[in-house]
Amino acid sequence: MPTPPPSHPVPASKSAAARSGDGATAVSARKRVAPSRAVVRGDQGIKITRAVTIRRPAELLYAFWRDLENLARVIKHPVTITRTSDLASHWSVSAPGGGRVEWDAVIINENPGRLLAWRSREDAEVPNAGTVRFDPAPGDEGTEVTVNLEYNPPAGKLGALFAKLTGDEAGQQVAETLRRLKALMEAGEIPTTEGQPVGKPQSKRQNA
Amino acid sequence: MKAVCWMGKKKMEVQTVDDPRILNPRDCIVRITATAICGSDLHLYDGYVPTMEKGDILGHEFMGEVVEVGPEVKKLKVGDRVVVPFTISCGGCFHCSRQQWSCCDNTNPNASLLEAIAGYSGAALYGYSHLYGGYAGGQAQYARVPFADVGPIKIETDIPDEKVLFLSDIFPTGYMAAENCDIEPGRSVVAVWGCGPVGQFAIRSALLLGAAKVIAIDNVPERLRMAEAGGAMTINHDEVDDVLDHLKALTGGRGPDAAIDAVGMEAHGSAYDQVKQTLKLENDRAYALRQAMRAVRKGGVLSVPGVYSGFIDKVPFGAVFGKGVTIKQGQTHMHRYLRPLLDLIQDGKIDPSFVITHRVPLTEAPAAYQTFCNKEDDCIKVVLDPAA
């Protein structure tokens, strides 16, 4: 089955509307599908594409992702995601030195089992937008999950903070998120050594 | 518990550390009854592996008794006796599903580090640097074993530890090296560079697989004697002018059908600076590989169980290309071999304890590392007793 290109608007699903218990939500989402201007202009900002193949059905992966608060389990950096409506969510990311970067995001396009697209609300300090696609992998080997993310780092102090937070590592952070999602889905857990025994001097540092 | 900790180049220490605990639902905890020092641990001891940190617990050849299981462990029970393979595999990814266990996608928490160097990360290893996951190793009284239902093999007879301990690494590693040689029973001639523990198992495995002749190359007398005892012809490369001439003489001029490099390179290349730092050493250490590349016959197989992880220079790739040589290599796909090799042991076809030359308490591990590293006292393989 051909996959709709990410830029092609797909009506919000009935199931999403049913989940929210409010059909109007989906309609309002569709209104946002064609914004008057791009979140990040074509010639600006930072654009990232990362992909991973996961040996699980697209529907299962989509359902995990669509329940946005789940993403806090697989994003390695501490993040708080609060769903404020079926389509809207609030994101809060801690930055080094105690600062926080916060924004509201809204799902602007969804095709269950295939695609989700979101963008920050217009007043976001760090305008960002993204899509995640779930495509069948060749040979019945699960699902290719592809994330496209773009953001526009602001100037000034906040921009510096955001740069410090993500730096050149934004792509790495997306890759790490996908890696951890894959481990959770294929292995049932995310690999870790946090809390294992270790000799001095590391143990002293841990206990300090 | 007591554990052997890496404290810097040529500095090992037995420390008292916390006991391990279950961290993930598929973990188990093993009380270790026997553990060993691997030749590849000497790369850590000699300080050639980057991303080691002082206090890291070493060891990847261990066995013992399950004393605790996580909530998602289905097959193993408290009280089971197990040997633990040195690679950690999830059992659920693309590679595990193809029996490429050492290429597992999902067990290295630091995969991005290795990815930056190699393009992709393989399975995590116990006690083998943070590049390979940073998991605490098994030269200790207890170890945490992730994916307990995937890796460990249950030993359900009262066969002694020493006969099955080496299922954890060196027997499967030597066996896969021999299997990679595409041996035609009764016809193939296999040459093995390096008569350390992996070379010894490669020699015996090649003969078990039907090799007509195995020729072992080393310069350590006691290792050559052990190779001979295992059925190999030997060449002491210090006593001959030209190893290639000797190999040709022993193979009717055609050359060995397969060449096994069980030496590897001392230095694991990694971050660029470290590679530069170690290149001088690599010139010597890649000597066996270069010689094997030139010695193997046309259309033959080069099998590499010896560990390489960085860059090597002056590789005669033209020789490999010109002769149409097939190269097979990589970390051992351990989980493939555990059951069939346990059967070989239990059927009496091989007793892996032949390789043990030293048995010492865990607390004496630092001295044992030194003895092993310097090949003092005819040391070939050290087994540590965590209870002593």
C-alpha cells in the first residue's frame, strides 16, 4: 500500500476523535493542517531525519507513540509531557544549570498506524515541528519508523540555553530515543547499568 | 561481595563492593562458582582499551547458581546451575532472529559510542569497557545477568565446573573460528596462528570437524606442546626462516585451505587519538594477520577469532583480493554453540579443562593477571575460585 507523503494532510481518525470524546477536536485539528506559514521556513532552522526498524507491527508502535506521555519513557533526557487534550500537549525539558525549555505542541495530522505530525503552537519560544512515519519494512520484518524534526533555535539567552541543551546533538537525541523505543518494543526493556556494583573510586562518586 | 576491579594500566585490585541487584525485569543474579581470566582481558590490563574507568569490575567467563530472578524471567529458576555466555543478547531483534547473536541491537546502553566509531554497535559484553556497555563483569562473587532466559545455558548434570566453564567464551570462540573454515572432512588443511586458549580450542575444533591436518604456529614452547597434544603439527616461528615456506612444504606447495588468526591485535583501536597512540604497537601485532593473509591458499578462507576493533595498517589486501580469499570474522555468536558444544562435552568428545594451567583464589587475581600477561610459570589459562 502506498504511503502518503508526510506533507499530505490526512484527516484525523475517527478513533482519535472517539478517544477524546469530542468530535470537534479532530475538526479543529484539520483546520490547523494547512497553516498560513511554515513553523520553520524551508531555508532556516535545523532539520533532522532519523530512522529505525522495529520488529513490531506498525499499529502497536503507532498506538504507543500516539499516547504521547509514553514518550517520556523512551526520551533519555528528562522530559515532562502532559497531555492537555486529545491533540494538544505541554512539553517541559530540563536544561543544564536548572533552566527549562517549555512549549505547547499540537497534533496536526494523524493517520492511525501510519503517520503522526505535530507542531508547536505559534507562541512557542522554540518553534518546532515534526512527523513520525510507520512504514512496513521489506520482507515482513516489522516497521520502519522515521522521524523528521525541524526547529528554529531563537536568538538571545534562550537560544543559548537551547543550544546548550541540544547543541549539535539533537540528531543524536532523536536517534537515542528511537533506539530506546526499539529496545523497549523488541526486548521488553531498555538496557541499563544504573545501580550496578562498582569499585572505588566510582562508588565513592556515586555515594557522594 | 569481592570483585576484581580495574584501577588503571597493569593495576588490578580486589575490592569489596555492593552485591548486584535486579535492575531490569529480565535480569537474574548468579552466585559465581567459577570464573576465568581471558586473553582479551589482557588488553584491558595493558591499558589499550578506551572507555575503561577505575573501579570497573572485569570478567566475562563465568558460571554459577541462580539466586534471584526478575519478574519477567520465565525459564530460569532460583537454584539452576548455569554457564553465562560473554555476549549479552536480547533474543528479539533482527540479528538475534538470524542467530547473529553477537550483533544484537538492544543490549548496549552506550551503543552511540560504538556507533560513532564502527557505524553500528553490536551486543554488549560483560566487563569489557563502557564502549561495550559498561556491564559489571564476572570476576566477582555475584553478577547481574540481563536477559536471563536468552543467554545462560542450564547445566543439568553434576559435571564439574571446569569442564563446562569455557562454554562462556573460548570453546565456542575457537569452535566458530574452525566452523568458519568450511572444513571438508578428510581433506582440509587448517593453519592456526596463535596457541593461546582460543587457538587451542580452534585446533581441537578443526580436528573434531574433520580437518585432515592442523598446523599450529606460535613461539611459546609450552603452548606448542599443548597444541601437539591436541593433535596439531607445529611451527615455532622463532626457529624457522620463513613460515610461508614451511607451510608450503607441509601442504604440497598449495598452502593451507584455511588460516585462523587467533592472535588478534593487542590494541583495540577506538577514539582517533587512542588509535594514533597505539598504531606503533599495531604494526607488530597485526603481523600474524598479514602473514595469514599471504599464507592461505587461493580461494581459501581466512577466519579471524582474534580481536580487532580499530585500524590496522599495511594490510596486504591485494593478496587477499588476488587469491579470491573469503574472510570470516567477528565476535562469537555464542548462543548458537552452547547446546551443541555442551553435548560434545557430555558425550566425552572433548574435555575443555585441558587448557587450565593455574587455579587460584579470586583474591589472588591481581598476581594471576601479571603471571598470565608475562606468560610466567608456563601460564596458559587461569581459573579463579570466588569462594576461596
